[in-house]
Amino acid sequence: NKKMRHQKSIEALQLFTTGLTNGAFAHFVQGKHFESMGFTKLGEKYKEHYTEEMGWVEKFIARINDLGGEVKIEDQKGREIVKDPVEYVEADLKIQEQGVEFLYNCMAELKDDPTTYDILKAYLADEEEDLYWSQEQMEMIEMIGRQNWLMKQM
């Protein structure tokens, strides 16, 4: 029934709203950290991630409201800044791989709600793009070496 279908969508969108808000803020803080180290390009990249991700959070919140749900402001789990840029790209890649996999599984559950499904499908395409960027960076580090890659991030 419609009410249960909406509830499933609301729960999924709330999960993504909370998780992505946390992830986006981490990207922003990491971006500012890399900037302060002199890695301006890398800092910009992660601050752009933040802006892009908060745009998705806005879409998720709007959809929850459209479905008659109530958006919750949930506690976030804290985490340490990763000081080393290469280690951070590597750690972020692992998070992205898990996130994309989780999103795929979640979308299968929401196929009965085409509007929410379409929002998440567009979000998935965006997340895959970020995943490919991180994979490219790791391949580049392997090919040209850590120091050369770091020089390109300044």
C-alpha cells in the first residue's frame, strides 16, 4: 500500500540525509585541512564535494517533506581528520565503494516509488563519478609516485 511504500522511502531518504550530511562535513573539514597544508587543488576538490553533497541532502529533505514525512536531525558520529592526503583519498575510496554498493541494494527496495528511485538513481550516478575520481587518483599515485601526485595537488 501507498503509506507503507512512502514510509520505506522516507526511512531510506532519512538514512541518506544523515549519512551524507556527516560525509559532506568530513569532506569540507578535510578540504580545509589540505588547503592549510598548501594543497589548494585537493582542498578545492573536497570542498566542491561538500557543496555537491549538500545539494543532494536538500533534494532528499524535499522528497521526505513531499511524502509527508518529518525530517529528523540526528546525531553524527565523530571521526579524526586524516592528516595525510594519500591516506585520505584511499580511506575515502573505501567509504565510497561501500556507499555505492549500499545504494544499489537500497534502490532495489524502492523501485515501487519511481520519484524517489529517480532521485537516488541520479545520486548514484554522481557517487559513481566520485568513486571513479578516487580510483583514478590511486592509480595515478601508483604510476607517477606519491611526491609527484602531491605536487599536482598544490
